[in-house]
Amino acid sequence: MKVAVVGAGIVGATAAHALLDEGHDVLVVDREGPAAGPSGGNAGWIAYTDILPIASPKILRQVPRFLVDPLGPLAIRPGYLLPLLPWLARFVAAARPAAYERSITAIAALQALALPAWTRLAGQLGCEALIHRRGGLYVYDDPAAFARADRLAARQRELGITVERLGAPDLRRMEPGLSQSVVGAFLHPDIAHVSDPRQLTTAVFEAALARGAHFLRRQVTNVAVGGGLRLACDGADAISVDAVVLAAGAWSKPLAASLGDRIPLDTERGYNVSFPGVTGLVGRPIAFEGHGFVATPLDTGFRVGGAVEFGGLSAPPNHARTRAIHAKARRFLPALPDFEVGSVWMGFRPSIPDSLPVIGRARTSPKIVYAFGHGHYGLTQSAATARLVADLLADRQSPIDLAPYRPDRF
């Protein structure tokens, strides 16, 4: 078939390869180009060990504390609360204990496919050197929180995830650059991170072009159904195709709505500061539990970022948030360079209230497949999602139950 992939981020780029493997004629359409959004600016983790949705009973208890701090781990822009209310209502529903447990099961199923899928794709493309397997650390400065995390570690082990508990002395021997404020950590020795998210996404995209995929820099404004599928694009004639994969991240919602699917997609605005050329601060990626940020030693430099801000797609960045993340990071990493020498970034994570992506067929046509809404795990889950998309278009049995990710679950 002639298949149009709408979106040139990491999900679209990996989907292009899965479709090429099936022998399809692939056209990637994107308004900017590869890695223009969060696919180029994320933290660079293949964090398949993360199994907890953001919507949880715990987060509901913490939200009031977060919201009184406009620069804290979670914030809602003034004026955006009203537009966000429908999303927040579904978020609260997803945090109920039974729904929360269902989300864990579904996240774990998809995460279990993530690293094997990336291993396969990297080997196929010859880009194994862009993926590093040095493990990842989740560090704590609160002894009580560290003790409570044993329950999560036990659950991860039940799912076959390797996790090791480290006290402060062992942790500091492993990462001497950490300050005395840390009390312990959990090590996931199999976590991977990438050389640089932009570098990897661009390499995967360019490899798809080298395999015969085509690229059109246009914004898709509509997908017409009836007598075949046609993509309407700004500044170009309509494009006739046999199938469409919608992987446009934060910009997927209006296209899905035009196809009859009302998806509760909003955007978590993520912030980071990167220090090009800075190496040696830590040896592996580190998440700072309870503080909402991570640090990653990329090949291109050192990156610190995270946090969640709801403010829509049009409000300008608030890099006071980035500065606040940097100030927190310095408490744990005393050798972190001054904020002023770093390069700041803000991007839009496509977020669904239950922390599960939308993977499934559109209401109006079985030849339109959705692959968006991965939130914090676009890089992690992209290669696995690509294989699931190919299965759907081939009417093939998928390796996991896709019902939890279906577009009409809301």
C-alpha cells in the first residue's frame, strides 16, 4: 500500500521503518521536519522500567501542594485551568484505584516490548552505537520515601525487571559527583539512554529515506475518507493514499476529531537546560525522585530537565521554570555549570489522562491508524508502537492486547 505517516518525530520515524519492512510505499509528512519537537529535546531515556501512570491516588494528594508553587514539578498556567477541566476530570477518574491498576497493567505490557524493539531496530539500521546501556538510577533524599519505594521495586521484580537497592555509600562509590543529600537509590542496570535524542531521531528518519521512504514538508489539515483516503495539506494538492498513520504528537487531536474521534489529548510542557560538551558529572542517567526532574549524560553534553506545565500550545515558554529545575539540580550535583552557560528548551509532550498512548484504528476507516499520546515515553515506546501499527495495518494478531490503548476508550 501507499501509506502516509503524519509526523516526523520518533514515533513517525520508527513507524516508517516498520511499514517499509512490510513492503509498503511510505510517505512521511510533517510541517517542520524530523525531531522538531520533543523527539529532539527529551531526556534521552529508554525508560522501559517505568510502569506507574501519572494519574494515581498519590499524585492526587500531592497536587494541591504542587499547585501553590508556580515553579514546582506541576503547574497550570493562569487562564488555562478552564480549558483543561475536561482533561483534569478524566485524570481524576484515571487515578481511582481500579483504573490505576488497569493502567499499570497496560503500561507494563507496552514497556515490556520497548527495549527488545529498540534492540532489533538499532541492529537493523546499524546504529547500535547511538544507544548506551549503562543503567539508570532513581535517587532519593527523603529516607521515608526511599523506604516506601521498596514496594515499587518488588512489583517491578514481579514483572521481570531487574532492580537493585543501593545505600548511600554504594551510591556515592558509583556516582561520586552526587552530593551528601542523597540517602539511597534504586539501580536499573538494563535501562538504556541514547547519544542524543535529536541525533537518534534524525538518524532513524534519514535511514528511512535511504530505504526508499519519501518526505513532504507540509502541514496536514484534513484526512478525507470516501472513495479512498486523501490528505489535504497547506500549499499542496491533496494526496491520495491507501492508508494513514497519524503520529503527529501534540498536534494529533484536531485531525482525530475531524475523523470522528474525540481524544482527550493535552500537552505537558516540558523544560530543560543543556550544557554542550560537558561530560563526567555522572556516568549514567539519574532521576531525582520527588523533585520532578532527571539528568542525562548525553554524548553531546549534559542535560537536566523535566517538570509538567499545562498551558496549551500557544503560550510562550516560562524559563523561570527551567532556572528552578537547575537550582534544584545543583543541590544534588554541585559541579553542575552555571545556568547562564546552558541552552534552554521547552517542548510539548502529548499527554492522555490515563498515561496510555492511543494506538488503534480511527472510527471512520480501518486504514487510518493512530499512534500518538505517549507523554513522557515517546522515545521509549516508539519502536514497539511502530510494530503494533504495522500489525494493525496487516490485520495481524498483536503480541499484546491493544484494547487498553484503543481510541474509543473514553
